Amino acid sequence: MKVALGADHAGFGYKDRIAQVLRDRGYEIIDFGTHDDTPVDYPQYGYAVGEAVASGQADRGIVVCGSSLGIAMAANKVPGIRCAPVFEPYMTELARHHNDANVLALSERLTGWEMIERLVNVFFETPFDGGRHAHRTEQLFEFGDAQRARTLKDLEAGAVTDALTPKDLL
Ligand code: RB5
């Protein structure tokens, strides 16, 4: 398993600890930095991890920033990336079971280290369920002008709420 890691100055501490945990398990790590607390811009690190996973250079990615949010937004700009910012184990399971998340986003400022270890374990141990979830994850990369026009038309017609809201979480 090859894992791409990236973090800004508010996340590099956890990023380095995660790298060590995963290396001890025999995973191959591609570390895009950053490596100290000199302020840097989180988008660059989210893009780098996203590109590594989308291109197949890495199987999975983990990104860390202060909140998990900015670096997740950046990673999700890369076509092919399904990056999930997560804070607790069940949402991490769902991110894998339902969304086939290929990048995990973590917060160094808001999440304790013990929880981080649990979230990382769940991320690697939980399979994607496929089935009815597969065509939904595929739709994530179909958003272009044609899809946008369809969505706007559906919204105008009041069709989206009834047609697309899941009746049941599972
Ligand atoms: C850096 O101060 C902080 O804004 C960044 O790490 C992240 O939380 C942004 O979303």
C-alpha cells in the first residue's frame, strides 16, 4: 500500500506521526511536506496529495491541516479525488462504505492523537460497499455544463428534493 501524505504548518506534526505509524506497518509513504511550522499555503499540499492519488502514484492519501477543511477542499478539486474530512469513527466508516473516500482529511487542532489513530485504522480497514453507492460516486465526476444545466432545470421544477433526497441513511 502506497500512501501520499501532505500537511500545512498546522498539520505537519500529525502528518509526521501518521507517516511513522504507517511505515511501521510496512506501508510505503510519499511525503509531500510540509516539514516544520513555517507558515505555508494548505492548497498546495492538498493538490499534491490529490494528484498523487488520482494519477495512481499512491493508492490512498491523508492530508492534515488545522481544521481539516481547507486542505480537504483543495484535495477535492483534483478530478478523481473523494476526500473526506472526518472527526469520529462512524463517519469514517461511512466515508469508505458509501463514498469510497480515497483521501482522508484530519485536523491537528481539533482532534486528539488517540482518535487520529482510530480514524486512520478505520480508513484503511473499511471496504467500499459498491452496489447502489457506485453510480453515486461516479456522478461526483460528471459535474460539467450538461449536468449543471440538468440540476438547475430540476431545481426550477422543484424536482430535486423529492427525487434525490435519500429516504434512509443506509
Ligand atoms: C492555518 O492557520 C489554518 O487556516 C489551516 O491549517 C486550515 O485549518 C485551513 O483550513
